[in-house]
Amino acid sequence: MNWEKYYDLYPVNKELIWLNNCGTTPTGKPILDSVKNFLDAYSQKGIFTEVEKYVQLKKNISETIANLISASPDEIGIVHNTSEGMNFLSHEFCFEKDDEILLMENEYPSNVYPFEHWQSHGVKLKFIPLADNPEKFFHNLVTTVTKKTKLISISLVHWCTGMPLPITQIGEYCKSQNIELIIDGAQGVGLVPVDVKKMNISSMVFPAWKWLLGPLGLGVIYNKKENLEKRIPIFKGQNSVINADEYLPYKSDWKKGADRYEYSTSSMSDWVYFKSSLNMLNEIGFQNVQNRIYELVDYFGVLLKENGFEISKDNFSEKTGILSVTKNGLDLNKKIQTLKDNGIICALRLGRIRFAPHIYNSKEQFHKVIEVLTRR
Ligand SMILES: Cc1ncc(COP(=O)(O)O)c(C=O)c1O
């Protein structure tokens, strides 16, 4: 694989060393070209342009995502972000007083706030204590569950430490206890293998702009067929119903698939962006993409350890693309500022520096990072 090609396709490499790809990702040239082409055509023929058509775009995005996570395209809807998708899911349930929803300690707010409204109905939100390895986390989860637990909503990969959660094991356990499992896939989809059926994931939501290199403000909701058959969304808009393009008379039949969550006019240019990033990754092969990210992280991890840094990923049983690092005696706030002043973009999370490379980064860039990190 010619990875240099992807280095060259990302203009950000001329300006910065972008190692915050589990935060947001800059635009690559093929994506820029697709969006430019679309907007050019849109300026000439508006919605009648043949360059991109809504139905085809939708098909392309949902089929690629469905293949990636082993779902059916009908179970995939395009939303705006994780918070929106989680709110959709949360409001579809019928919990009773004293039922329990389990979330993860220090979870990203998008997988916490959408469930808070349940507290006013007497439903308890409980937090599974964090752990520094998957085995301990599973133990913490099992010991937090009670007979009242109805739902667990947790991340695929932890957003601060980069730890892949043991979802297959958790999914099996949830199935045996009749507990519904929702996954926030933000930090994991595109980075770690996901099979929603094998993992017993009931629903999942994730944004486009991290490992999938898509646009800000688009996300994906997966909801399994059985859920779509028995629940309806909290929002109903022009596009929620069968035969939506015939505006009158009003319709009562919901769309059968997860496209019911695309409740009204969508942002076509963002969809074009997303289709383009997904096509690029699909052409490389998602497995190759994941392996390249692991290779970069392993390479960087060795350099960091040689220079006295401690890295969290050494405690994990599965591969990750996120390095959470620290070093005794290092002033992390000062260091992160120095990194930024030197054009190196990363994040400070839970008292550690978080680096997340993607396929367009190069190994040479890590040497520059080490030089700045170890500079006195
Ligand atoms: C675990 C997790 N969930 C969700 C998100 C993004 O949330 P939203 O899509 O609502 O902006 C992030 C972003 O960093 C995240 O780390």
C-alpha cells in the first residue's frame, strides 16, 4: 500500500501534524473535489443536477456502513451527531419507576445527557466505574447490574484512554440477562472491528468526522430491525413516512427502516462529503485502514516508551488507535501548549496527552513530536 499517496492527499500535512483524529479530522483532496464538483453542479442546476442524487447517495452511504458493521442497510439512518441519535433512542423506551440505566463513569456527555430525562420519571442512572483494563471493566459492569437494570449504554472505545471495551463479552452477558445494549461508536467505528449481530448490539450511534474522515455535523444511527418494528421515534417530520414526497394527504405509516430518523430535508453537501470519505476508505479496505492505524500507533508507542513515557495501551488486550500518555514530572498543560505552538495537534484528556493518528499521517511526523516532547 502506498501510504505516501494519502500523506500527499491531506493538505493539513503542510501546515500541522494532526494527531487528534479521534477528535475531528481535516478534509482530504478527493473529498474536497467531490464536494466542489457537487456544489458546482448545484450552482448550475440546483436540485436537478445529475452529479449526485439523493437516493443514490443514501444507498451508497448506508450500504458501506452496513457492510462495515455487519448490519442491513435498512437498519442504518443518517443523523447529525451522536447526541441526536442517542436522544432518538432514549426517548423510544418505556421504562418504569426504579428501572436502571447503566452508563460509564467519565463517559462523553453525548452518551449521558440524552438519558437524564428518565430521572424525572424515577428511573435511576448508574455509572459503571472505569478500569484500566477490559477485564476489570467487565467485572465492574457485572457488579453494577441489578435485577432492575434494563439498559446499558456504553462506548466501543473509551474516548480518553483509547481502551476498546470488551463489547462481545458484554453483549453476551446482556443477552443472558435480557438487558438492552446501546453503543456509542464514536471512538471505535472505523478503528476496531464491529459486528453488531455477533456483539448483540441493539442500537449504535456514531459521528462521521472521526475514524471515518467524514464531515462535521453528520452521524449514523443503527437500530436493529426488531426495534424498528416495535418502536417509533420522538420526532416526526416530512421525511419520516412512507411515500414522503407526496406531501398531501398527510401520512400515518412510518418508514420501515432507520431512514425514518432522517426526518426532513438533509444536508446534501455533507452527504456528498461523507460518501466520498467512505468510498476512499472502502477502496483502501477498512481492514487495511485499521491495520495502518495500529502500525502507526505501535511505531509511535515504541518511540514514546524509549523516551520514558508510559502508555495506556500496554494494558489492553485489543489493538487501539489512541495513545494516552504521561511521564513522571512532566507539566502536561505546558507541554500541550508547546506541542500546539509547534503545530502538533493532540488533546489533554483525564490528565494524560491523547494522540490519535490516521492513515494520512507519517512515521516521520512522530520523530518531530518526540523531539518537541523531550525538549527541555
Ligand atoms: C465517546 C464519544 N461520543 C460522542 C462524541 C461526539 O458526540 P456528538 O456526535 O454528539 O458531537 C465524541 C466526541 O469526541 C466521543 O468521544
